[in-house]
Amino acid sequence: MSRQILYLAIPLLCLFAAIISGLLGPRIGRVNAHRAAIGGVGLAFILSSIVAIDVYFGNTFNGTVYTWATSGDVRFEVGFLIDPLSAVMMVVVTFVSLMVHIYTIGYMAEDPGYTRFFGYIALFTFAMLMLVMSNNFLQLFFGWEGVGLVSYLLIGFWYERESAIRANLKAFLVNRVGDFGFLLGIGAVLALFGSLDYATVFAAAPSSEGLSLVDPFGNEWHWITVICLLLFVGAMGKSAQVPLHVWLPDSMEGPTPISALIHAATMVTAGIFLIARMSPLFELSRTALSVVLIIGALTALLMALVALVQTDIKRVVAYSTLSQLGYMTVALGASAYSVAIFHLATHAFFKALLFLAAGSVIIAMHHEQDMRRMGGLRKSMPITYLTCVIGSLALAGVPPFAGFFSKDAIIEAVHHSTTPGAGFAYVAVLVGVVLTAFYSFRLVFMTFHGVPRMDEQTRSHLHESPRVVTVPLILLAIPSVIAGALLVEPALTGTLFGSSVVTPEGSVGHGPAGALAMLAHAPFSAPLWLALAGILVAWLFYCARPEWPGWVAKRLRVVVWVLEHKFGFDELYQRVFADGSRALGETLWRWGDRRLIDGLMVNGTAAVVVRASVLFRRVQSGLVYHYAFAMIIGLVGLMSWLLFR
């Protein structure tokens, strides 16, 4: 098999799996539908692994597969760019997707939309693969909008629920805000460079660094800065960065498997991948890097604070995703692109693990998601408990788990960054370490430790989830432990991604590069002790002294209220944008449509005609002497005008 056919087969296998399971599922039955979906995605994972090994030995590819249209000198093409960056993303996406597909067999067993769900998640995987494998902006936008469309279908999968309908509409609208900026950025790229091909744009970018434009207010902007900021707006929407983050927590209304798929390795990481892929452009704009850095730091800090007060087990993991995406964005702003993708890869494993572990708990609790009604589950669910602890340790950044290496590398890169705003970002990510450790083990202790708080009926039926659920947990727990140690040295030395991302001198590699060296240095660094402090405080609050959380909440009522209302972003958007748009629409309807158009223009014109006709009808009396009298008056008037003019 030629390499081009191999590359083409990877996304097409997922597409065919989606068609078979989604469209033909009701005819071929549930078993054959999930076999088709799992078989297609499984083969895609195997082929992606083969491609990754091939890329490791230096075999890359950048070429056109199909020319869709030609307009002047601009070609609209479907093409693949297979390099270390896309190879890593392909392996991560297909592996996590495969685990989610297997897990779905157990989680969605009783759902009437079983085959439809498999069709959606396979189609989602296809769109994500087209995104990460693209070699031009057109195909990138196709994959970008593809994952957005399918996420809308997945979040609103249980469309009978009003909350699900509101959640998928919210996700759709918020992402359209980001996508509008993204589309403008692509248009600016085409206007400036005359091409949508990555290689052409990146080659021409340095010579265009000095080109500028003037806005209506007289401010001068460099074209590269404008393009980077517009592209970052798109990344903010997809990767849920403040202030375009509000859709992601509400997307928990969808089934748990899609939470792992969307929020761990695929859709939300698309924005991070975009900035890393566009690193040759962003390195030309210090302003854009500063904006990326500050936005990422705000997201990492604020969303970690909100996670502290969540009681829904899935929402805790969702807000942790927001915070970790902030860490990745901070790394991008510090020009540590390889470190950002490194954390993206490790995060995909342990975050998918945490989402699926939360789903296992929800199954056992008969779809109860409130942690206040859980407790004491570790004896009944030992596998789920152990894997959840592994995922939480990786999330908290405790050595030797995967999250330790990638998170420490980010903190080190930010500490040595000279990008404006790096000082604030460094403080934010350090505070985030404590908060992350606290809320992640708050979830563990509230769910698996302490006195059982569920009703007697639920307690009597507690048991470990079936193998089809626990096997993916175990398989995801393995890379959550070892992936960081395996990838840290090539990620920090620049050999993992090679020339596929820009690695400015001094952006990474300030500390020890090897896994053993980082482990030896860990006891002498602040992040480890901050993480352990967060775990200790969580144990004190929810195991040793369970009355303390209530006592603290009473004395910090204002702070808790602010956090429970998520800093007011949702209320602001609801009252200003949603309610404001409705009020504006109602005003335009009431005054513009009804009174101006209907009242004055349509009905008003008709009324004028009616009144004029009534007046003219009175003049037309039908009596001859009236007409004669009018003629005499007219004649006298005309003669008088001729005599006295």
C-alpha cells in the first residue's frame, strides 16, 4: 500500500464506519452496528500507529489528494500534511476514540438511540482526523466546522430534554462567535498571501512581517498580528478559553462517552493544535503571543476556582478540562509549542480516564451525578476507584504520573518566558497547581470515601461496572502513568515534533530534560509541594474533618456565591446579549415592523388612498349645475390671473 492510500484510508475508515452504523444501523442491528464502528476506528488507530512509526524514521508527506476548485491563482484543495505533530494527534485521537467506542457498548446499552450514537462518534472522529491531517486552511476549516456540527448533535443527543436542547444551542452559538473570527483570519491569510497552503503561507510570512494596516480610529496594526489574533479567536471558541468558555460545562448534558471524546482528546484540543500548527505566524507577533498567554492564564486560574464549588461529578471534570486547556494556552503564549502539545497528549489520556470513571460511577448510581449523594464507593467499585485515583494523581501533577512531566514543563517554560504578562501567568499556573490537586481529590474523597450518602435501594445494588466499561478504564490508566516519562525528553529537546512546530531558543528545556532527572529534581521544586498541599487540604476537608467545608462556606458566602455563579459570565451573556438581542428584536418588531412598515407604510398608504377617494367622491356629485358652477369659478380665476399678473 502506497503512503497516500494509507493516509487516505485512516479518515475514510471512520467515515465508512459512521455511514454503516448510523444510516444502516437499524437494519443490521445493534451488534453489527457497534462492530462496524469499532472495527473502522480500531483499524484507523492501527494505521495511525503505523504512520507514527513511519514518521519517527523520517518519512513525512505534504501533498494534494484532490483539487476541488481553482479560482485565478488560488487552488482549493484537499491535502494531507503528515509530520510529527499530525502523527501524534492522529494516534491520540484514534486511541481515545477507540476506548470511547468500546466503553459506549456498556454505557449506552439501554438507549434507544444506540446505533445513531455510534454513527455520530465515528463521524466526529472522521472530522477531527481531517482537521489534524490537513495541509491547507480550506480543509482545516472543513474539519473545524465538522467537529462543531457533530458536537451539536452529540450534546443534544437526548433531544427530549429541554436542558440538552439549550446546551447544544449554547455550544453552537458560542462557537459561531469564535468561528466568525477564524473565518476572517483565513480570509486575511488569503488576502495577504494569495494562498491557503500552509507551506506557501509560512514561507512568505517573514517577508510580510513589516506590512501594516490602519483601522478606522487611526491605529496601525501589523497584518501578521491581525491574522494571529483572528485565528486565536477561533481557537478561543473551540478550546473554550475565557470569555468563550461558557458552552463547555453545559455540554455535560450529553451522554458521558461524548464528554470524554469532545473534552479530552478531540474538539477542545483543536484550538491548541491550531496555534501550534500556526507557530511560524505567531512567532512573528509578540502582541498576539502576549494575548494568548494572558487569556490562557485567566482561564487556568478562574476555571480552577469555579471547579472548587461544583457538586456534579461531570462538571468538576469539565471545569478541570477548562483549566488544563488554559495551561496549554499559556504554554503556547510562552512559545513552548512542543510542551503545549505534550500536555495535550498526556491530558487526553488521564482526562478521558476521569470522564469514563465518572460515567462508571453514574452507571452504578443509576444516573445520579451529585457527589453529595455518593460516598463509600471504593469497596463496591475497586477498579473504578483505582483508575480514578490514577487519573486524579496525573491531573494533580504528582510524580511519576503523566501530568507531572507535562505540567512541570509548562510551569518552567512560563517562568523563563519574556513574553509580556509572563509574571502574572507564572503566578496563575502555580496557584492553579494547588487548586487542581484540591478539586481533583475532593472528587475522589466525596465519591469513594466516607459514609455512603445514597438511598438504601441504590446502596443495595452497588457493584463494579461490566468489563466493557472497566477495560477501557484500565487501558487509559496505563498511558496516564507512563506516557509522560516516555515523551518528556523528546518533547523538551525538540526531537518529538522536529520542524513541525517552531521551537525558539530558550522557550523549553530550562530544567532537567530526562524523566529521571525531573523526578530527582521534583522534591526541590514548588509545584510538587503545592500539589501535595492541595491533596492534604482536600483530605482534611472531606475525610478527617467533613464539617469544615460547611463552616468555611458560611464565612465566605460572598466568595462561594461568586464561584457558584461562575463569575457571572452566563448571567452577563444572558442579560446583555441574549435578552438584549430579544429586546432589540421585539422593539424592531413592535416599532419598525408593526408601526412603521405595517402601520405607516402599508396601512398608512391604504388609509391615505381611502381618505382621498372619499374627498374626491364628494366632488363628483353627478349634478350638471355643480360642474357648470365649478367651470365658471375656474374661468373667472384664470381671467383674473391673466389680467393682474
